[in-house]
Amino acid sequence: MKNNSLCTSYEQYNLIFDLGGILIGTDASKVCSYIQISSLMRYMIGNLRSPSDLKRDFYNRLEAFPIEYPGLACYDASGDLMPPALLGWFAGKISSNEILYFLDTMYEKKSLHAQLIFKVARLLLEPQQFIRTRKVYSQGIELLKYYKTQGHRLFILSNWDPVSYESLRSDYKEFIDMFDGVVISGLTGLVKPDPTSFYYILSAYSLDPQRTIFIDDQHENVVCAQEIGMQGILCRPRGMFASFTPHFPSIKHKIHQSVHTTCCII
């Protein structure tokens, strides 16, 4: 006789997190202090432009940087296509100093517009300045602790240049030590959404994609993870200077749905 009953199984999963926009965010007050809000407001009012326009002007200038990074389209949190120079920087192929030197020698810096573009560039490209204007979300740390106590394995897969990552690891050692493994684009030369970066972390840590959940704020990254067999959770992107905190209860709920499965015993 067949005995059918329902049970709930709770098995170990591998949780792969992106860093920027998920566990680490922008400290808006420190960004405004560095950019100097009075200068920014004067520029915006005088030119009827937004902070996002400054970022796009910065990207446009980088289009002239002599590097090719074929075959990969990578977008930022606002949905703007990033120039090849930034992909090369993420991959560790060129340094922030090379990009800043290019901007310094190729373009004038006298106008307020130009000065603000250089501030945006330094904010992103200078490792110490970049880390100084970041913050690790306390709710994110609590989420990591929760899943760690539940027996799940935690990993990082993120696009960071190698120097900024070393600064992050130095300043936030206890945070980084919570993870069972870390894959950073600047150390592997592989930039998301290149599928090779996902295969790399699966191979490096012997992860079963069917037991792996990837959490990111970029749609194309989540789609790529899903195409190779992982489950994906997408967090909504944030603007360049906006203070955006991911909704961690929603992330926890989606992870919960993935790791709790209903099975039938016959």
C-alpha cells in the first residue's frame, strides 16, 4: 500500500551575493560632502541638468580611452551602458591611475562642469575615496548571520577592481570573513555578466547550480545566472547618488521560498 504524505525539507544551499547595491551601499551624506552640494546645486540650476548627466558626461569622455573590451555589455545601476575603460578597470586590466591620468591630460578642468566630472571620476576610481563613501548595511549583516547559522554557505561574486577590493577587505575584515568564498572580477579578469564568471565560482568552490541562489541588482546578471542553472533574485537598482537600501525582508522571503521545498514520500 502506498503511503502519501507531505513533508518540508530544509537543505543546505549556496547563497551568492553581489556587493554593491546588495550588501554595500552609497553613504549619500559623505558623497554630498565630497562633491560639495553647493557646487552641485549651482551647476544643476545654472545648466538645468541632473547628477545623472554628470555621470553620462564622464562615461562619454571615457569612450575615447584607448582600450577594447569586446563582446560584453555591462550596465550600471541606472541602466546606462558602461564604457569599455570601466570594464577593463573592473577586470584589473587597467588601473584607476591610468584612467585619471587620461582624463587629466585630455580635458580641461577650469569650468565648474569639468571640475564636477573629475570629482565624479575620483569618487569612483580612487580606492580610498570610494571605500570612504560606502557603507555595509547592518540588515545585510544580520541576513548573512541568519543563513550562516542555518548551515548555508555564503559567497561573493562581484565586479570590483583589485585595489578597491583590497581596501574593502582591510577596512571590513570581519564582514568579508563571514563568506565561505569570494570571487572578484579584478582578481579573475572575468566581469559579470560574462557567463565565464559564473562558471568560475561554481568550479572554484564545487557548487551545484541547482543548490545555488544568486542575488544581484542587475537584471542581465540574474538572467545569466538563471541560464546556467542557478536560481536568481533581483533587487531593484538605485540611482547614482540616491540613498537606496535593499528591502531585506523581501530578499529573505525569496530565499526562504527557494530553500524550503515540499516533497512527496511514496
